[in-house]
Amino acid sequence: MRSRVLVRRALPTEPAVRGSESLFFAEAVRQGIAPGRRMLFVGVEAAGERVARALRVDVGAEVLARRKLLLAGDVPVRVATSFFRADLFGDTPLAAPDFVRPSLQAGIEALGHRFGRAEEELIARPPREGEAEVLELDPGEWVVEVLRASYDTRDTPVHVLETVCAATRHVFTITQPGGADEF
């Protein structure tokens, strides 16, 4: 079994972390972990059910996907895929094969979209085809999938982030905002 690397992933994502150059890099550095990333794919692919629902497109519709592998030291811990509606972002700098500079958030804002709200779902499941190999999972190891759908101030779905995390390499910290609930 690969040595256990624990990376913390806060839910909901803190605004300062979410708006940084890389959500994962900001989280990892704060935790004293040497982060790394490798772009796996940038291009058009068919939207699966959950992504299609979040982007408000038909299942199978073409969406722009940006998929990268995230590493803690040399240990693969997450595969993060950003999905965008092809009709809004297909012919923009977000479709370029490199990492978006200075940040993905800035790239979305440069195209006239301002953040309005987001929803995050977390699902634990066995890995799908290819995920166990890319994440170097041991037999029987599960993943945790976090799907974050972001909408602009006009409630247009502008970004869906699907993060597939090696379950044994993560701790998920869930924080309740203060002032709106009881014990």
C-alpha cells in the first residue's frame, strides 16, 4: 500500500482559496505539502448526467473540459476537471491547452461573468474505469467525488468542477457558517 498522504479539502471552499491561482496549491501550501499538477486533457467531450444537470445542458451535449492531475509531493491525490458550456466558453482563452493565468477565476471574470453562488455535492464511490490507475489506488480503495457548480450573478451556470479524490488520502473539513443556525 502506498504511503498515506492526507490533504485537507474544506467544504465549502473558502473564498480566499477559491480565488487563488490554484485552489489545490493554496490548500497544500497552507498544509506544508509540496503541490504539483499535470494537465491531462483540454478539449470538448460529452457531458455526463451530473455535469449536464449542473450546466443546464442535455446529457451528451458537448462541453469544454480541462482535466488535471494533482499531486502531493509525488503522490497523485486528485483528478480535477473543470467543465464549461461550449456555447459560452468554447472559443475563448479557457479552451487553450495550458493552465489559465493568472487564474481560472480571473479568466471567467475577464469574459464578463461575476460569481453569484455555488453548490457542492460530495459522493463516495468505487473508482470508474481509468481513475484507479491514474490515482494509483490499491485494489478496493474508493474515491470521493466533489462536484462544485458555480453560477454567475445572472444565475448562468459558468463552471462545474468535478474533483475525484483518493479517499484514503483526504480529510474533508465541513464548516457551517455562523449566525444562521442553532446548536
